Amino acid sequence: DTGVSQDPRHKITKRGQNVTFRCDPISEHNRLYWYRQTLGQGPEFLTYFQNEAQLEKSRLLSDRFSAERPKGSFSTLEIQRTEQGDSAMYLCASSSDGFGEKLFFGSGTQLSVL
Amino acid sequence: GESVGLHLPTLSVQEGDNSIINCAYSNSASDYFIWYKQESGKGPQFIIDIRSNMDKRQGQRVTVLLNKTVKHLSLQIAATQPGDSAVYFCAENIGGGSYIPTFGRGTSLIVHP
């Protein structure tokens, strides 16, 4: 399967702990996105990479959030000092110049902060 | 606030009926619109898209209509099947070099056998 993969699928953590999620995009896609989704809502944009460059970050992305995409391949999203309000589904998507803004999403990482 | 929204949070239809899911957008600069389907436990899946220079686009059993005058978008699903049960999102892109779709809240489609 050559779709977008995310790891882990589920993460339960205690408040104050750090967590890291990984996303492997479709191999030829140069754009990579992170979105956050809470129950009953649409995905909210967090950040976006073009190759290894992080081009945009949402105001939703507090200083506790950091994302990287070394070498323009996989990406990681780290949340430091997690809070209960961080509980959500974290979605990764990728796209390429050929597809424009059509995003291909992974199945997400469901984070629960206790 | 959100610039993309849906009129009905839940739509229930009988199998075989046609379904229409509506979406309003407020940003007149948006030039590209996408419909996604999201099943439980999965990420959104692309269904169909349309650019602002078009009024209508058809796919397999799906049609998207765009009315720029009233900033309205709709997704029509013909002969709805139980497998179509999911949450449907419209997303808009402002263009001008921005490649970041903004999603609305979504409509839950329930298809009864």
C-alpha cells in the first residue's frame, strides 16, 4: 500500500507528558500537512511543509507544538507538556504539484490526554 | 469564525434515493472547492473537486454544483447506497499560491436499507 501512513493509531498519555507522532506521506508527494480534528468538527489546519521547509503554521499551533520534516520525507509532530485540550485526532495529509490542493489523508493518530 | 459551513448537520435517506448535501462559503476569493468523505475511524477521502471557473462537475454517481453568486456548493449522490453513509466535508482553497484547504463542519449522511 502506498498511501499515507501514521503511527501510532492511538496514544493515551497523562497530562504534562510529551508525545510524538510520525507521518509517512506518499513517496512522490512534496507537500505534507498536519490537521487536528475534534469530534463533530472538520479538520483544522495546523502546519504545512513544502519538501523540508515548513511554510505555514496556524495560530492554533502553540509553542508546545513542533513539527519537522527532515530531508523532505517523513514528518514528526511533537506536543510538549500535553494538556487535556490537546485530545483530538491528528491527521496527516500529503499532496503533490500535480494534484494541486487535493490532499490524501492518513487514518490519523487519536490522542487522549488523561 | 468559519468561512465554510454546512446547512444540515445530519441527512437521513433511504437506499436508492438521491442525496444532496449543501455547503456555504463566505470567501469570494476562494477558487477551488473539494468534497471529502470520512468514514468512522478513517481520514477524509477525496470525492470530487471543482474550480471556480466551472458550475458543475460530474463523477461516478456524484455531481458537484457551484453557485458563485450565492457562494453555495452542493454534492449530489445518485442512488445512495449504505456504503455512502459517512460524514461529508466541503473544503475551500483561497488560491493565490495558498495550498491549504479550509474545512467546514461536515454533514453526517445516514443511508437506511
